[in-house]
Amino acid sequence: MASAGIDQVREWILAKHPDRESIEPDENLIESRLVDSLSFVELIYTIESAAGIEIDFESIDMQDLQTLSSIEKAFFVPARLP
């Protein structure tokens, strides 16, 4: 079950691509051009708003932003304590 935050990110991406009805969790958002260089910063702000956090641009790991699954894991799933 997806978190409400990742649903907001998905909805934002789909709003920018009205020709699309869905996005697979493991679809590469950059390679498929769902997120391009012009919308990348807006994606970060969307994640920040949905997650209620501030993302440090200097410490962004691009692997965390490639798919909805990786975004959810990096920003919406709480870290589990050992």
C-alpha cells in the first residue's frame, strides 16, 4: 500500500502528463521523461511538501529520485531502528 505522500507525488507527475493514466512504481521517471531537468526542482519541492521535510540539494542521491518506489523508500518510509 502506497503512502499518502507518494500518492501526492504520483498525482503531481500525472497532472504534468495528461496523456498518462498511471506510473509503474519501478518506472524510471527520468529515462521516461516524466521528470526532466526543468521539472526536477519542482519535483523536489513536491516531495518536501508531501513529506513535510526539507531536502538538502547538496546531499541529494539521484538514485533516490529515479522511481516512485525509490522516492517512497527514501522520503516516506520511516527508517527502522535496529
